[in-house]
Amino acid sequence: MVSYLDLYYFNALGYKVIGNMYDDIIVKDFQRHTKILVDGIIGKQTRAKMREHNKNNFCPEVFEPIKPYIPYSDKQVEKLCFKGLVGLGEAFNYHSRVNGLDVLHNLAHAILESDWGTSPIALKTNNLYGWTCYDSSPLASATRYKDFTDCIETWTREYNKLYLEPDGKQFRGNSEYAVNMVYATSPIAGINKSFIVKDLREKINNE
């Protein structure tokens, strides 16, 4: 059983702590990212890693602003696109710029939700972001788009309007941590998207 103090710790790292039924998912995700045995149990090894990590050195990207847009070239963004996302770098970059949000967070969202554009939902509906993919019927409820480019354009606009603008219906704050409070039921989605952002940024910086 995860204690209240443990839950407070994981919440401070950027996980969405929403109840005991998800405690082991959070612990296992933390163990995976800190490269120790993944068993969902907070033992000596996990406690040691918990003492080592805080919000500043675990995944600070989960708390960083998603807005404003940060300039990258289309070529730089395209180099980050693999599998089903190849050829979409310009679209990701353009629509992120138009809507004023960081293209790396946009791309990371698509990577996480669609497994690089290869998930069954992405292939059947052109939905890269899990938009309206409700847990009870993810494929049936998924919004359908003409193609991936249409999805990027439409989703980026709607996501910005609803989740990132202060007057948006779902606005909780300008960060992945804040967005994940209402975007997904998963307690680990915000963290995992942010680790992808971290990886994408390191790839660009190491060019």
C-alpha cells in the first residue's frame, strides 16, 4: 500500500494522483524511468531512488510551459519524425506556430497517443492524439479525420483553444501536468509525454 506521503511525493514529481487503484501504475512507471526492478512495490531500492529524485531532476518538462511557440526549422522537426509520422514535420511545426505552442509538446503528444502514427486507431481514423477516444469505446468514439495533416491542423487548434487558453473550457494551467488533470484518465500520461519532449529536445540539441 502506498502511503499518503508517497502519493504526495509522486504528485510533486508530476504524476496525477487520483486514488489507490492507480498507485501501482504510478510506482511501476517511476521504477521504469529510474531503471530499477519494475514490481510496483516501494522497497529499499525504490526508496533510494525516491531520495535521489525530485521535480527538478526527474522530469521537469512536465511542469514547463507548453506555450509559447519555440522556433525550430521544419527540417529539425522532420528529423524527429519516424514511422507513420515521416513527412509530417512541416505540418507539426506550422500548426504549432500558428497556435502558439511548443512543437515538441505537440509532436510528443502524437507519438505517445498513436505510437508514432502506427496504432490501430491512428491507422483507421487518422487520429494521432487520442481525441475523444473514451475508455469505454476508444475506436468507436475516436474523432475521424481526412488524413494525418487534417488531424494535426484541427487538433492543434482545438487543443489550444480548450486546454491552453486561459478562457478555455478545460484550462487548468499551461503545462503537461495541468493538462493531464482533465485530458486523460491515465495518471502517467503527462509524465510520459514529458519524457518524450525531453528526448526530442536532446536530439535537436545534439545535432
